[in-house]
Amino acid sequence: MKKVLGLSFGRKMSNCEVMVKEALMACETAGHEVSFLRAGDLEIKPCTGCISCVVGLTSGRGKGDCYIKDDFHILDEAILDCDALIVASPTYVLSPTGLFKTVCDRLGPSHDIAFRQATYDAGVALNKPTDKLPDVRSFKPRVGALISVGGAMTKNWLSFMLPTMYEITMSMGIDVIDMVEYHGAMAYEHVVGNQPMLSRMAKIGQNIADALSTESETDRTRWRGDDQGACPVCYCDLVTILHDGNRVECPVCGIEGELTLVDGTIKTRFSPEQQNRSRLFFAGKLEHVTEIKTQAVGPGQIPNKAELLVKYRGYGENKG
């Protein structure tokens, strides 16, 4: 039996909550333990960008803890404890909610498995006690599903939803195996009146349960969603045109591909080499960690920094 966490960024008993719970019910029916969190019930403060979590990890002096005192530890423990994550968010101006982004900012670098793995390995080599190392549950294989909900009848009013929602699974390397974009929600008073969508949520739960029940790593991470998308790694349709020949980039995975025309239809192609360096995978994360360690500049590069900052201090601020 595995543990499945449902996380809603919507209002109490709103579409997001009911959709997540429908998926959880399918997981429970399949024999897995389920739990649910409503993110809005927690006090989670914005990340201040102090980077103490990252500095602690990269220097080996910390384990990625955040100094901010709020309810984030409740969500952190729930995610670390689970084997699968099902998360839903409503659409606010094409994107997930501000609280969703705040949670992603707090998870971000502090939970990046490449940072944590390097710190953990170095600590073990130095015989550090377990409570001084990153939580070993950070490296547990997990699967996930993303659910975006928007009232707009036109799908492109949810255009940044699913690509942005990958932020909550990216750092910890959670393998997204299914996702659903529910647009046109305003056509129903509530999703409880949309049986096809509820059936799709049950299918999400069954897909998560199936992935958790397999012994095969390949089958566990296999894509089970309805749409193949433009990218063969994240299965999102959003791509960036690089204006250099026919090259494109997946903004979620950070990998380059090319546009081709097949029987009058535009196709995208990403080589196996590029797919393997997706930032959704450990290799892509390690690439990022390496560039930070080798190129980031530390304090002291600008000896007269304080002097240079004087003319900006307080400038234009309300004196009242």
C-alpha cells in the first residue's frame, strides 16, 4: 500500500477540491492510503529570496531548511511522506494562483534533488548524523498528476496553467504521468454536474494507482494522459520559437528540438540526447547545479558595493 496526497489550491468544496477527492477515491478503492490538504487553510508566507537554503546545501553546512516560521512545514512533511501527488489549481489570469506559485518558490531550490543528493552524499562521507542531513525521503520515487481548472469557455485562457504547474513537481523529480485541463467550467454550476469530467478524475486516480502498483521503473513513469503534446517529455503544447532556423525549445524541460512539416502538419522533434537532459530528470538538474557552482559569483566581487548603493537607498519611497 502506497500513500497518495491530494492538494487543492481552490476554495473549500469548489471544483478543484471535488476533482482531487474524486481521484483520491479511485486510489483508495485500489488499496492505497489517501490524504487531502487544502492549501488555503495553511499560512504560507512568500519566499524572501535570501537563498540561505541553497547556500546551506551547496556549502554542506545546511540541509535545505527555510528560516521562515509558518505552516509550510505541514505541507513539506505531507509531500515528503507521500508516494504520489495529485494537485489542482484554479486559473487566475492564465496561470495558477498566487499561493500555488508561493508554494513552488518555497519548494524550489531547497528541495531540488540534485542539491540535496550532493549534500547528503558529502555528509555521509563525513559521518554526519542523520538529523544533520537532508531528509532521505527527498529521494523517494514519486508519481504525480496535474489538474488545471478554468471557467473560460476558450481553452487558450488557460494557456500557462499546466506548464506552470510543473513547478510543483520539478524540484523533487516527481514523475507526472497524467494531467487534465478542465476549461469551460462556467458551463456547469459545479463539477458535480459534469459526469464526464468526474469520470476523467476517477481515471486519473486509477492511473496513479496503476503506476504505484507496478514493479517496473519504465512502466511506473509511463505517460498515461490523453494528450501527447508537443514535447515528448512533459507532454505540454507550449514551445518557444528560437528564431534560428527551425529550432524550438520546450520552456518546461529546457530542451531544444526542431520543427518539421509532415504531410502539411507541423510536428516537433526532440532528439533522445535532448530529452535525457530535461530538467525534469536528474541529469538536467545536475547540469543546472554545476553551472551555479562554477559560474555564480559570491560576496566580495564589488569591493565598493555599499558606496555604489548609497544613491539608491530610499530613493522615491514614500516619506509620509
